[in-house]
Amino acid sequence: MSDNLIEDNENSRNSTLICPSCRISFISERPRSMCPFCGSFYDSDAEGNYILRGRNASITESIDGENSFRLPRIRPSVFRFPGFGPFLTDSVSLINSLMSSILMRANDEDSNIYFQLPSLVREDIRTNREGSSSMYYRRDGLTSPLRYDPEYSTKQLTLPINVGEDSSDHCDYSLDSQDCRSMYHRESYPNRFMSLTDFRTLVQDSYENEDFTRLHALYERTFSSLVELNALFKEDSDADGAKLHDPELKMDLIYAMYDEMDRLPSFITKAVLRGIISSLSSHPSRLKSKDEARAIYMLLQIPLFSYQSSYNVLAYLLKGTVNMHGGDHQLLIHWFAKSEPERLRKLVKRLHQFVSIREFPPGNGHKLPSISKSRWWIPCATRVLALLNSANNKGNLVQYTEFYNSALDHINLIAEYHRWQNPSKHNKFSYCQFPFILSIVAKKTIFQKDSEQQMIVNARKSLLNRAIYQQIPDIDVFFLNLNVRRSHLVSDSLHEIARKQSDLKKKLKVTFVGEPGLDMGGLTKEWFLLLIRKIFSEEHGMFVYHSKARCYWFSTSNEGNLKEYNLIGVLMGLAVYNSIILDLHFPKACYKKLLSPPVVPHDSSNCQVGIAKLTMAHFAEVMPDVAIGLKELLAYEGNVEEDFCMTFQVSIEEFGKMKTHVLKVGGEDISVTEENREEYVQLYMDLILNRAIHLSFEAFYLGFHSVCASNAIIMLRPEEVEILVCGSPTIDMEELRKVTLYDGFHEDEPIIKDFWSIIKSFSPDLQRQFLRFVTGSDRVPVGGMSEMIFKISAINHNTEMLPISHTCFNQLVLPRYPEKSILREKLVIAISNAEGFGLE
């Protein structure tokens, strides 16, 4: 025999054989040349040499040395091998043994993981009266032939997973086809123990002695298989199952070994990658339940995947992660939700880099597989990012913007959107399926292009209708033309919008009656600014300004003017539809309600819209002082009923008047107690955020969606809707300076340097007034000020005049003032008195 024969004791006929193909080992009591399980030859030379395929010995020995009871074809011993249950040796049918091992449970009461045959002993063998039947005596005293016992059968094979005192912290999954290997016996893991102190000592010794042999052996062995990985890093290597909120791993040791990889010699890191390849390619038959999920959780966090040379290995790791079943995915989500924020941030960054490099391959030496062979890379990486995003939504570890991939702003986003909208035609992966990965700039581009296409469709319909009725074509059919008077701004706007409902999805153009202004964008911005300022004033009584929260909320007492609430919704929709930024101050609860649901139901009259499940955090954005009181009520340890003396009835002050609301039927007579205080808090929040404003918010919701009826809005988070409506909250004049164009000036002139020095020295309020002066809006566009187009033009005559702005083109016309002080004075006067156009 060759080296494939691992152990051969010449003093005994018993030898341990390991098949070179299936790697199954067992003890044979007679010589063998062929594996009884897969049919491969133990001696690799036997493939080409027929003589080596024979066997010479035969069994002539009885079981107990008594020739009268010779059973040469049956051995009553039971053996085990990795990946399967116990089997009778040699000649008993493999399939029959396998079925027996599944159907018959072990006598051992502690054995709840695998199934095995009832234990047999060779204490006595007797014959019956006819002398033709042999029986085995079992340890329990029963005399019976080997047969199926219904006591050991099971209809559903369920894997118990560490159900302890706190059952809420544990999982219990029924085995599916992917977990069938858990039913069979698994050998104990090798005994691998190393503390964090031991590892640090080993690292220190390696660097001091400049000998990395032991450190290399540690890394190479640990990552050589998933079994070794779990043997070293599991807190209890013999434990089966998993807790939902705790991977039960030595995370300190894991992170220490990972952090050390950055400064280890390259031959050690290469050994780690080779080991991971081996781990992923081998079938983990010896793994205990849920240890594969643990191994994936550990491997995903390896920092070596930051390098492009490791991307082939990373790709197969991601594919293995995606192919795990749903129960293991839930484990990963909960485990990552408890991970360190910085670790999660680095992992997300590595996966984004992986996606970007596959999407835009660099021209360096690390060649990637052709796109035809690695088309699955990006979908797998994106789906793993989706798991991490779910974990982040659960744990709030990093900002949602950390999951943006800005490189995707430069792909064909409209093609991605069309693939998402027409899955039956394309049946391909689209980034729009995973909107968390698209930045707000990308989403704005998709929304804007979709709006433009809808504008074109509506303009064509209007033009076609004129042709059908033989009317003269007019350029105005392409626009939503609003003619309003400044003195009757709200009433005229309501009348115009109600009269032109069918034109809402056309390009907006505003004309102020009696003013010679041609709207190239500036008049539209001013109309939005003035109208919102008017509607949000106290004299209209529609919105209440909460000074401590610095935001507006819907009045709980005014529901008579629903048309004006609808108008505000239409205004928001028109602003988003026409890419105009509004100066609105709504809390995030408003935008969450606006996406509940994100698309208006077909039968909205029978469906409640604008009703969202909101939390104390949302309520605190509206009434922070009341929220503090409610939190104190929930945490109070005394007698709630006697000390607070409250009932299920509340009074709310708006515009100097008090209005009383009953939280539930008969609430004025129901006292708030320790038992019902949580119900009181929930009803109070629901009253302010949902019930008391339902009709007014419904009108507002329907007005917004009458314009923004696009599937693109499904991709948006509430925070992103707020940014589309109100723009970016950050003013950065340095960013504006970098994108400024000059006409008649150059960037290094003293007056331009003085200009930017003055602008940067302005207070935030004065900077917003400057933006309003030159752009018509004091809001920063989506993507920040670097997304703006701003131009400064020179006037070389009449330095006595004030600066002039063309808000339609974001242009500032600046005379060449001789001194910096004069420049500052003229700028402040101009930006502080900028409203109206021409005659008024």
C-alpha cells in the first residue's frame, strides 16, 4: 500500500483506513483494497495495476472465539466516521445502516444532537428452540433482535439551540436541507486554547527574536478550516447552537489577531488567504450547529480584504454568505447590530471599495476576472451590504450615509431605474433594488430625470389634444403657468392650482401680475418663498411653531381649511418636482408620515394614509419639554396615581387658547396609574402625531403625492425626503468659492479675495441672506454647495451703485469698489433689502 494508508499495525489485523477521495476513515477487521463508501482504491497505484486490487486474507475467527457460533458476515461492533452517524462494520448494507442511524435514537439521554443505533453488547448469544435465530442481549435487559423501535423515531428533526433561562435570547430553528449534516455525529473540535495575553506575548517574542515561525503556524492552522477557526475563537468549543444577540466568540482575541495582520510579514498573510480558500472549498461536515454562521461572521471582518489582490477570495466568501439560509442571515444581522461602530464602518467601506473596483476596474497590475465570469460579484456584495444595513438600522451604529457609494453617482442611473421598474423585461440586478447604497445625489438625479420624462409626456398630450381639436399650438402648453397678485398671494395660488390640476406635472412658470419679470427660475423661487412665509404665519392658524423644537407642526384645533393644507402639500410636491429648495421647518415625523405609504393606494378613500408608527424620539422633535415629562412619568418609582393626579385627558395650548382632548372613551374618569401609564404615554403621542391632525395631514399628503406620484420616491428614507425638500443643512462658503466662475475678474484679484473674506466673516444668518440675494433661496441644494453654479461678473463703471443679482442664473454683478470697507457696506445693504422685482 502507498502513503494513503495512514496506519497499519502489522501485529493486528485491524487497521485504520482513510479513503483518498471521500476522506472517510474506519477500522477494518480484514484487508481491503477499495473504499466501501465511494469505490475508490486505497492504493493510488491500483488504478493502473490490476494485481494491486486483490485481497489475500479471509476471516475465519468467530466473535468470541467459539467456532460453533461463527458469524463471518456480521460484526456486532459499531463504529463512527466524520459526517455520518454510526454504522455496523463491513458487510452490512451502507444504506440500511444509514437509515437505521437516522431512525434509531441513542440510549444516552444527553445525546440530543445526532442519532445512532441502540447500543449492543456481546455479553451473550443464544439460540431459540429451533436453533435458527440469534439474538443480542442489550444492556437494558431486553432480549430482542435488531429492529426498528418506534420509541426512537421522530417526525420532525429539530435542532435544539442552547435554550437557557432567557429564551428570548436564543434561536430555535427547524432543520432544513442545508442543516441535515447537523443530525449526524460530529467529532469534538481539537483543543485549541489561547488567551489574549498569550497572543500578545507570542507577538512580542516573535518581533524581539525576529522569528515568526510560531506565529506563522498559529495563523496558518487557525484559518486552515472552519473547524479550527471555531475551535480557537468559540468561548465554548463543545457548545452547539447559537444565541441571537451574542455570537459567543472571543472577540478581543479575534480583533487582536486581525489588527496584527497589517504589520505581519507577507508570508503569514498569504498563508491566511490560502487557509481561507481551503476553508471555503471544503465541506464543513464536522461543524457544530450554527458554527458556519460564526465562521462567516469572523471571516467577513478580516482586514486583508482591503487589498485588491484578495478580491477573488472575498468574492467567494460573499457568495457563501448570500447562500446561507434565512435563519443564519438573521443571526448575522443581530450579531453585527452588536458590533463596534468602527469595525462595522471599516467593513462597509471595504465592501464599497470592492463594488467600486468591480464596477470601474483600475488599470493596475492586479487583474480581475472578466466581467462575464464575475458578473455575480456585485450582486453578492450588495446583498451582504443589505444585511449590514439591516443590522445598522437595528443597532444605529453608524450614520445611514455611511452606506452611500458615491462612485455609483457616475453610472447610468436611469438604466438602473428602468431595469428595476421592468423586472419582467430585464430580469437583471439593479442597484435600485438596494436604495440604501445610492447617495442622495444619485436619488435626486433619478427623481429629476423621472420628473422630466413625465413633463415631456404631459406636454405631448397637451400638444396632441390641441392638434385633435385643430387649435393653434402655443408654447404655454408645455408649462404650468401661474398668474398671481402679491396682494392676494394665497387665494390666487389656490385658485390657479385648483383650476390647473391636469397641468401640475408640467414645468412650473410663475408671473406676478403687473411686474415685467420673465421667469427663468428666479420668480418661481420667490413665489415659493413668499407663499410659504404667508401660510405659516400665525394669522392663518394652520401650523404651530414650537420654539424649543424650532419647528412647525400641524394645529390640532384647525381642520376647517383643508384646501390650504392640500396647497402646502402641492407646493412641496412642485418644489421637489421642479428641483427647488424650500425653507420649511418640519420635524422628521412629518416626512415619515409622508412615506406612509410611499405610494398612494388606488382606493385612498378606504385606506388610511399618513398614519405612521412613531416613537418617543419623533415626539421629542415636536414637543421636547412634554417628552421629558412623559419619560419621567414612565421612570417614576413612587405612587403614580396619588402623586401625579392625572387622567386620560390632556389640554393643549395653541395660539393662546387651550383645547382639551380625551385620549380614550371615558378617559376623563380614568386615572393614570403605574399599570396603565405606558398606555397613557402611547395615546398622548398618538394624539399629537396622528389622531388630532389626521384630516389636515391627509389633505397635505394627497397634495404632495398628486405631484410626486413616482415610484422613485419608494427609494427614499424620511431624512432624504427632507433633504430633497429643504436642501442640505450645512453652509460652506469655501465650497461655493471653489465652484465659482468669473466674468471680467480672475480669482487672484484683490477685490475677489476681499469679497470672499467678507462673505466668510458674515454670521450664518447673513450668509443665508446672501444666498437668497444671489440665488432666490437661502437653502443649500442637495449634495452641498459644491453642486451649485455661481458666477461673479464685473462692472467697470459707476462704483456708486449697489451689487446686482440675477437669481434666475445664480449670478452676482459686482462693481469694482476701490476699498474693502466700501465693498462690505454695499454688500450688506444689497442683501438686506432684496425682495420683489421691478415695479410693485
